Amino acid sequence: MNWSYYGWLAGSTLSVLGDTVLFFALGWAATGIGPRVAALVLTGFTLPRAVLLLLGGVLGDRIGPRRLLLACTAIVGACCFLLAAVVGVRGVSAGLLLTTSIVVGTVDAFALPAAGVLPRLFVPDDQLPRAMALRTSATQIITLAGGPVSGLLIATVGLVGALMVDGVTFAIQFLVLLLLRPPYDVPPQTDRPSVVRAAVDGLRVAVGDRVLRKILLVVAVVAAFVLPVTSLCVPLLARSQGWTAAQAGFVVAGNVCGGLLVTVVVARFGTFDRAGVAGGLGCFLAALGISGLALAPSVPAAVGATVVQGLGIGLFTSHLAPVFVRSTPRSHLTRLQSLLSLAQTVPLIASTNLLAALDVHHALTLAAAATALAGLTLLRLEPPS
């Protein structure tokens, strides 16, 4: 791996700190108004992704992922500062929380596919699993600190501070990305079919490839029932148990800590040969952790449960994500990455509102059962080549 990759990695992971703080702040502020508002705010974040992700993938292949990511970084940074000023003047309300989540979700629809393929533009394919694991490890280190930091920021400067932090980190990421040139950058496309034709062509490639198709299916199930655990269920569980925002932040950090342990090992030694089996076992481990969270009587027990959950999800993602990226044709990098993000987003809209309608303990039990089912499905699939 070259030094330009490490430079991009530093700027990219710094922006994760701002995103972690902002996402926790939105969830905490929304749950203070009510569970339904929390579900609506989280849906406002995911719905624009679902609508615009395919367009973001098409645009990324058309103009190049680096160029698209530069534009998205500048836009979301400016929006964070603007929204911070509005919240500072008008205060926190359901409408402003929803507006913030919609704005961030809209820009993410274009940024996520581009960011997902950036490692492949910096390193050769044989180094891709370690490079992606290193990126995940660095991201999780920042996210690990972001959990407690989020709780402390909410207690001191509130949503305005979270928006300001996010804006500063995106400004730094923009400058870093502007100065770096990926050695394996993809040039803009000369042949530019309509957006609909380009998106359909991406779907054709994904459906026609056995490995890509299977990974998309399993990722959709896991994302639908694992992602709401930290964004929705942990804040609701904390409030039902009388825990503080800082304590809830430590529970979220346990998930990151477990994932970090796995990705550090993968970054150093690489992945197992049978990615499907390793991913399936990771789902079972995550289901065990979610079940433990539903039964946790105290903050330390909840942290231990989320550590186990993080170990499982780290095992799952560190093995399947490199297989997906490596199996994607270079002509369809961001389109296929947008489909991967879409597989995580569309089911999340329904599952978030479903889990919000249940008692938090029942919601966690359902999430654990669905994650275990995804693991069983993955184990029964033929291992990707």
C-alpha cells in the first residue's frame, strides 16, 4: 500500500468522527421527543438514500468517484454549518431534526457509492482485503471514541456542536482529497447512456453474477436488523433503564470495539479462504450479542453484549465486502456500490419503523432472530470463488 492511500485514509476516517457524533445526536434528540419521532428522523435519513442511490452510482461512474466525492464533501460540510446556525436560532424541534436527517441522507446517496470504491483506486486488487480492513479498523477507532464523545457533546453543546464538528471534519476531508491523486483512478466515461439505461445495466451485472447476487441478498437482511440496534434500540433501551446519554454512548462504543478487534487482525493477516462460512459464523455471533443486549440488566452487561455483536459483524463485513468490490467490473464500480448501499437502505426503512412499534426488548429479540437466519442462509450458500 502506498502513502497516498494512507493520506486519504486519514482524511476519510476523521470525517467519520463528525458523522458518528451527528448521527448519535440526532437519535438522542429524537428519542427525547418520542419513539415515533425517532423512527421518523431515522427514516428521513435513509429514505433519500433509497431514492437517489442508483443515481449516485450512475453519476460516480460517469464523472469518476473521486470527483463526485469531492463535490459531496463540500456540499455536506456547508450544509452542516448552515443547519447549525438554524438550530442555534430556532432550537431543537422534530421538524429541524427531520430536515437535518433528510439533507445528510440526500448527500450520502451520492457520496457512499464513491467512497466505497476509493480503496480500489489506491491499491492493487491483491492488497484490497487488507486495505479495506485497515480502513474499517481506522474508522472503528474513530467511531469507538465517537460514542463517549457523542454523549459528552450532547450534554454540553447539544445538536449545534455536533453539526459544527461534522462540518469541520468534512472541510478537512475535502482538502485532503483535493491534494491526492489515486494511482488507479478511473477516468470519466466517454459513452454516456441515459441514467435509466445506466442504472438498469448495473442491475443486470449484479443479478447476472452469482457472487454479487448472493452478497446483496444477505447484506440486505443483516442491515435491516443490525443497523437499528445501535441507532434506535440502544437509545430506547437506555431511556427505559434510566441510563444517561454518556452511558448509552459507551454501549454503542462496545459494538465498535468488537468490530475493531476483528478488522485489526484481518488488516495484519488477511481473511479466511472461505468468506461465506466466515461471514455466516459472524452473523451467529452478532445474533448472540443482540440477544444478550435484550437481557442486559446493567450498562457493563450491555457493553459486553455489544462487543460480541461487533465481533460478529466485523467478521461478516471484513470477509464479504472485499469479495464484492473485487468481483465488480471496473466499468461499474460506483453503480454496483450503490446497489450494495441500496440493499442496506431499503430494508432499513421498513425494519426501523417495525422495531420502533415494538417494545425495545421484543425488538432486540426479533433483530437477533433475523440476524441468525441470515447467517444460516449464508452458510447454506456455495462459498464465493
